[in-house]
Amino acid sequence: MKSVMAAGRRLERGPRSVFETDVSPRRILPMDGLRGFAVLLVFCVHYCALIEPWMPVGTASFRLVTALRTLGNSGVDLFFVLSGFLIYGTLMEKPRPFIPYFRRRLERIYPAFLCLFVVYFGLSFVLPSENHIPTELWNGIGYVLANLSLLPLLVTPYRPMIIVTWSLSYELFFYIVMPIAIGALMLRRWSRAYRAVLWLSVAGLIFSCAGGLGGGVRVAMFVGGILLRDTLRTTPTHVADAIGMTGLLGAIVLTTAISELGLSQVWRFLMLFISFYALCYGSFAARGLCARMFSYSPLRWLGNMSYSFYLSHGLALKAFFLIVGLIIKPKGNCGHLFWGLFPFAIATALVGATVLFIFVEKPYSFARRSLRVPAPQWSEPPETCPSRVATAGAVGERS
């Protein structure tokens, strides 16, 4: 009840008091916007998949949907890069006891996840066609427990009940491995140059073994974020913008082209690794076009609630297209619906995500002071540093 009343008071004060989650002068504003961009890419994947039955095959509209769906799959990879940058930076700042650190990670993930899990679990019995729980008792219990522990993709054959939670398995793996690696290798004693060489070698090893890793090659994206943290420096604005825009165009054009050419997925992930590193570098290294673009308040607000949006948008989209299907039968001849329905679909997803964010994620996952990545050692005064811009007001994934 207290959280509901607090949420009501925040709503009365306006969107800034609701969607701003951190006013620390050490925050990196474009990081929030990049999260918003990443979750929009993920949204496009599921929107394109669900609208496909209405699209005429072989037309320009259908090819656009296919290309956008391919591009959208990279949204999770951008989340992994940002998560690598944030968690690695937090852990490198100073030694942290593992239990409090890992408890904070679980507090960040589980409240919103458990809320959606209960909803999906209930709907499994209301909608038998969507029920993925095995009918055998012990298999069913194992399936539920595996999903609750966020392990389906890594160590079990089960399909996640909430399909997007496969990425949380990767996140948990990274949360566990990273402090162990930092402590075992005593990385805080290494120079940035030596650490950069180490992480480049790790990335090279992952890509060279990609054939045997399958989807596990995406772990390299965390390494991209780690490398970014150890190589980020204050950079002239025009240089930073050139790097950032090259990365953005590379992510959009090259990964789509690789898919169209039928080349290996390893090439796609390698291009994403390079492109997202460049995009984040250009956004964080100077207060230029890239930094301003991803510091746009509505995009940052979406980034701040990106975890709630990420978890809930699939369910919202299914409900939306269920209603659309009752009004317009999917006969594969309505290419114009792609753009016509898009704003209504995203508005539907935003409503559900906002409710989850306001009443669950913000009061229970942001209740404590967040761990923050330390700002890079800029040579500029703090007031001109792009990562130290104070703002007014109150992986996935924030700290």
C-alpha cells in the first residue's frame, strides 16, 4: 500500500519524478538512452514476428519487416555491452564482498521477474495453448524451478516460460564469473593497457571457438563492454562523433547485410562487437552529437524502465495482436498495417511496462542506493565532462 501511495505522489509531480532513477553527477546520461534504444530494438523483433501474418510475402514491406527483425535481434547484444561496462567498472572501483554484491544483483533482477512469472504461470492454466509446463509431475516441477532460477538456456533443455529471460541466464553467469576473475587475476593491480590486451585476447578466443559455442558466442559482448571501460578516454568531439556514428551505421547496415548474404553468425556477432563498442565509445567520450542524441529525456526514461519493458512487452504485444486479429483477419495482404499499428502497439507495451516499473521495479529494485560505475579519469573539469552531467529531478540492465 505504501508503494502504491508513493507511486501516486510521484505521478502527480510529473514524468521526471517517475522515470528518473538517479541524480548522481557521476552518472553517464547517454547510457540510459542507449538502454532505451536497445529495448526498442528488442521490441521490433517481437512486433515484426507477430505482424508477419498480415504482411504480403515478397513485397518491399515484407523485406523491411525481415530486415528490422534481424536488426532487432542485436538489442540484447547492446544490453550485454552496457552490462559489461557497468558491472566491470563497479567491481574494479574497489573490492566488494561477494555475498552483498550478488544479493544486490538478485534484488535488481528478481522483483519484476517474479511478478511477471506469476502472471505467466497463471496464464499457462487459463490458456492451455500457451502452456509450456510439462504434464508429468516431476518434469513440471523441474521446469518451474529451472525457470525460477533463470537457468533454462545454460544448463537445462527447458524453454523459458518468459521467452526473453534467456538473456538473464547470461547476466547471472557474468555476475558470478566477473568478481571471481578480477580477484583471481588481481586485475586491479594491472595497468589499463595490459588489461586491454587481456580482454582483446579473451574476445579473440571466444570468436575463434565460436563454432563450438553456439549462442554462447554472445558472451563476447560483455567483453566488449569491459574493453570499453578500460580504453575509454576523453576524446575530441568530432572524433568521438565519427566513431559513434560509424558504430551506429555499422550495427544497422553491416549486420543486416551479413544476414542477407547468408554469412556465418560469427561474422554478425563480430561486427556487432566492433560496432557497439564504437557506438558506446562515441557516446561516452565527449559531449557531442552521439551523447546528445542518447541523452534525450524520453529515450532515457525508456532506458530507465527498460528492464520492465523488456520483461513485459511480449505479453502486451500478444494481447494487442489477439485483439487486432479479431478485427482484421491475417490474410497476408495488409502491408500498410506495419506502420499504422506500430504506435498503438508500442503504446500498449509502454502502459504495461510503466505499471510494472512504478509499482514493482522502482520501489523494490531501486530501494537501496545503486552501485555505480566510477566515472573515467577525465582530463576536463567535471562540469564539462559528458559523464558528470548532473540532472534535475528524482540487461536490462541498471546497477
